[in-house]
Amino acid sequence: MSEASEQLQQARDEVENYIQTVKALLAFSAFVIHDGHEQRSGAEFGFGRRMITSKKNKVTPSNTVTPDLVAQKSNGYGITAEAKKSLPQDQTRWGRYLQQLLKYDDNLTGWWTPDEKIPRSDAVLILHHSRSRAFCRLLEQIQSAEPESIGQNTSVVEFSSSNETKPYYFFRLEHGSISDNELLQTLDTGIQVPLDGVIATFPNVRYYDSRPPVAFLLTELWMGVFPAMLDGAEYDEKLKATKIPTSVRDVTDELQKAYGSASLKKDERSVEFPAYKWIKGAFEKLVEFKLALPPAEGSDTYQILFKVPRGDILTRFIELDIRHKKGRKDREIEDPDQLDLFPVEED
């Protein structure tokens, strides 16, 4: 495989990892807060919720932490979790995930209870099955050598997905224990969470509080957001593109309401995603690619130079990004032929 092909595949994998991570977080949330028929009493969940550590926290005392997932089963029990579809090839870098879990394995403040405290909680790493066994072996080695480096309520839950007639996510406990007996018994055997049921119950969330790959975000904008703005937009014959004036703030708000944080229950501890700076960064990428004009000073309204794409739009954005990273900006991006990645449809 050529270097370019490897880079393309790696970038596509990163996008797929992000998509799968969001779905895994939603499915695990459903497992914790839903009893199979309805949402449990006192149950809530949030992505990236701002929690406060105790004074005794071994990593970051009396500080704010934002787990990927905070899922409260009841006023008496909850889970904080990080989710990873993939891990670095270099296992020496895996220790940072244990550090994250050690932050969360604590008497955190920020739960959906009157005093924001909860009697029992666990810190869970939700990890794809392709890495779970190797990670657990490393965890056990570290725990044997340095027992205090692993929290007492830390566990690893592996997940896998199936795209059969009825797609589902499978979760099973691989290391440690779960303080809630009902969830422990289920995870010890393993459980399939039907994705259709999750989608029907929860909002259509496509993001969480981690920045998505820029190619994924650009594809979402180009295929889902900008086409809805074409009515009344001006076609520029010289540029062979439709100029769409677009505010970063407006697009951010729209994505948050439709697919992000604003589609979930919100309070003062909630975080906003996708973040404004992610969308602004994506717009700046379009300027680099000669697919947008920058805003006037003091404004956040860009002129999107919209062209009807042919072929796989995600691949095309990845290719543009790769060419920039290779330093061929002056030779390729400024060449008008480069815009053939987004050719105009002929009548």
C-alpha cells in the first residue's frame, strides 16, 4: 500500500472511530439509565459533564474534570466513563487512560441529586474488544507493581458492534467489578443493546465533547448544512460556485440543537458541543481549500463557495487535507484545477 493510501485509510479509520465512539456512548448510556421498558427514576446522563473532584483526589484534587460520559442510574448509583474505539499502537502511552480513570474514581460532585453527591459510583473505561484484552493485561501488571495507581472502583468494559438486520452494541465486563449488583450481573455475562431502540429513545446525537476529525465535520457541513442554505444564494459564474453567506455562530447553534449538546438535557454543568471553535476551524479549512472566503474584520460570516460534489465527499476532504499537510498548498491548492474535487454538475 502506498503512503498516500495508508494516510487515506488512517484518516477514514479516525472518522469511523469517532462515529462508533458516539454510538457506543449512547448505547452504554441507555444500558445504565433505561430498564428495557422506560427510563429509571432519578436516571440521567450527559457527555462531558463538568464534575468536581474531592480534596483527596490523587491526580487533580478539587478540580474540574469532564468524563466522556456521566450516567446516573438512580440517586444512589452512577458511572463516569471514558470511551475509546482505538488506542495508540505504542502501549507505553496507554497509562494516560489509567490516569484519567484515577481522576474519576473519586467522590465527585456534580450528580443530578439535591447535594450533587452520590453514595456509590464506578469509573469505567469503555474499550473496543480489539484492544480490551491487551489493555487489561497491562492494567494488571501496573496494578501488581503499583496498587495505588489503580482506583478501587475502576473497571474495563469491552464493546463491539454488529451491523446485522438489527444492529446492536455488545458490552461485557473485562476487568474489575461494578458496585451495582443489577448492572454487574448483566455485564458479567454481557448484554446486547439494540441500536434501533437507542435511536428511538434518545436524540440523534452525532457528537460528544471530543473534537471530531476535521474531514468528518466538513462532510457534515457540506452534505447536511450548506445545501439547506442554497435557496436565494448567488451563483458566481467566474468561480463556478454558489456563494452562501454563513455565520459560524448560527451553524454551531444549529448543529448543537440537531445533533449535539442542546438536544440533551442541559444545566449549568453541561458543556456545549460541537464547540464554536471546532466549527470556526472547519470554516478556516474551507478557506485554505479555496472553498470559502474569509469574513470581514469583526464578523464571523464566511462566504461558502458551494459546489455540487461527485463521488465520496469524505474521501475528497481527506485528500485535500493530506495535500495541505504535505506542504503542496502553493502548487496544488492555488491551482484552479484543484477545485475539480468539487466539480459543477453539467446540465
